[in-house]
Amino acid sequence: ISAIQYYTTIQPSVRGRNVYLQYSSHQELTTDQSSHGRNPDQQDEPNRILLVTVHHMLYPMTVEVLHQVFSPYGFVEKIVTFQKTAGFQALIQFQSRQSAIQAAGALHGRNIYDGCCQLDIQYSNLSELQVHYNNDRSRDFTNPSLPTEQRPRSSQLGYNDPSLFGFQQPGAAYGQMGQAAVIAAAFGGTLPPGVTGTNDRCTLIVSNLNSDKIDADKLFNLFSIYGNIVRIKVLRNKPDHALVQMADGLQAELAIHYLKGAMLLGQKLEVNFSKYPSITPAPDAHDYSTSNLNRFNSNVAKNYRHCCAPTKIIHISALSPEISEDAILEHLGEHGTIVKSKLFEASGKTQALVQFESEEEATEALVCKHASKLEGSTIRISFSQMQNI
């Protein structure tokens, strides 16, 4: 009680990461060396029905998601989901006890998505699940004729559409959430206006560029904020035009949504879908498909959360621990008037915020200095959504 009360007013952290405390439902911890990594305080006999609790649930859970995660280990007969004080829980009934044991051994403690939706698996003491409806909360896979219990449909993105989820087989990284669902979750449940999530066109035509100052790398630095870049080609016969091929159609939609009308190097950008489905590999087409500077190779959900239109404030990371604020200002000062700056440490890493007088100046600093070398480090720059420093 004293510990919980103490940390209601103070944010506890472990090795630079914020942690959160709450009471457990268990009265005592016991350990069993034969449990092979399964829940140490759960000593129930193995059963074909699993009780699954999902911790750190940043993205919606549905019957379809759970079925795609658990079905590789054996035939799943029934799934029932419900919300308890412990969080989102599900009962999953396999056809055989052996399948349930395999699933529990392989999945307990694993994350469904990168950094979240952790599975806590115990054996249930139930002998048979009762399922009355086949919908997004419960399903009897042995009886597809059950009613769906029609409910009012939300106008928001249908998370229970199985086409949104792309789970991989065991052994691969546990499922990548469908891009539309990841972005919708990152934006609080709905996609940004005009972003459908169903577009399959990946290539953009960018026009009204400053042909004297623009090049493929500068375009990469800007467009990679909204998704991974495959190729970029500045057109030789129209040097104020460029083709940008994104990794998928949804990322292309985001780029159009946030960059149409943005100011870049003194020119107002025009961004639209190209009539070409892709950029053909050629000497004058810069290939970024294997670049480690693509931002969406890891921390995908976090990168979607950081998507925004150009702002006056840029966030700089991957800095040398010994860097000074003056060195950062000197590195960026040629691109505009710097109003404020702040050097700080977060999660044990040196970072900085720099506020320019205008969005255009901040955008120029980003396109010119992202991935540049500063005191031996390749720095990374993105727009900050903060209102001020």
C-alpha cells in the first residue's frame, strides 16, 4: 500500500523507462523450475482451454486476430473475449489438450505487435466454452450457423475486417498489424481525413520543386517521415518534377495528406498520385529500398504516431552524448532564424528540440540535415508536434 501510494505522485522509472505499478490479483508468488518459462504463479493442470490476458493493448483485439495467432498450433474450436479489471481477456478452446500446451509454451510472454499486446497465458479450469453468437467478440468455429447478434455498426474503421491483419506463421516475427489498423490506432481510432486505407497506388508525382536546390536525398528525407521509400527519380526533362515510390499505398496517401501545399525551399509543393504504378530501376532512379535510413524499418507504430504536417519545431535524435547546444545551433543555423532550442536526455539518449521562426525554415533544416554527420554521429530529424519548447 505504501509503495502504491508513494508512486501516485512520483513517476517511477527503470533504466530510463517509465514503469507503472498496480495491485496484482495474486496473493503469493510461487516458482516451479519445471514450468519452462510459463506463468510461474499458475499451477493449474494443462487443459485444452486457455485463459489469455492481453497486457499493454495499444491496438484493438478481435476474435480474428486471436484466431490467426493461435490457430497455427492446432484447430481452435471456440473463442470468447471479455473485458475484466485485469484488462482484455479471452478464453480459447482447442480441439486437443496437446495443441493448447504447444500454444501456451510458444506464445506466453510474447508480443503480438512490436512492443505491445503482450500475451499472458494460463490454463482455464473450464471443460467446455458456451458460445451463443458468432461475431467480433465470440466465435464457434464448429458451428458457423450461429446468429451474429446484430449491433449498430460504428462509422469508424472496421477493426474486425480480417483483411486488415497480416499475421505470419510461428517462427516469424509475430504478426504485423494491417497498416490501416496500425495508423488508425496511432491516430486515436480513425484515419486522417481523406486517407482511406484502401488505396493501392504507391507512386507519387511531386511538382513545383525548386530545381536549383532539390535532389533525391532531400526528397527522401522529407517523404520518409510518412513511410518507407523504394525509389525516387527527379525528371530530367522536367527538373521541377519528381517521382516518389512509397512502400505501400497507405503511406502514399499519408504523404499526400500532410505534404500537399507545404513550402519547400521557397516553393509550394504539389503532391498527387502518379499515373505510373512504380519507378523502373535505372541509373537516374535512386534506390532506397535497402536503406537503413528508412524510418519504418522498426518502431512502426511510434513512427505513425509522429506523422504530421511540417511544423516549426524539429526533433533531433541519435546525437553524440558529448554534443553541445551551440554545436547543434551552428549546424542548423544556416537554414533560418532559430527562436528556441533545448538539449535534453531521454531514455538514456541525448536529444534536442529546435524551434524555427517558420515551418518552411524548419522543413529546409530537416531536408538538408537529416542523416547528416555531426561530431561523428549520423543524426536523425523529424517534425515535433509540440506547440512550443
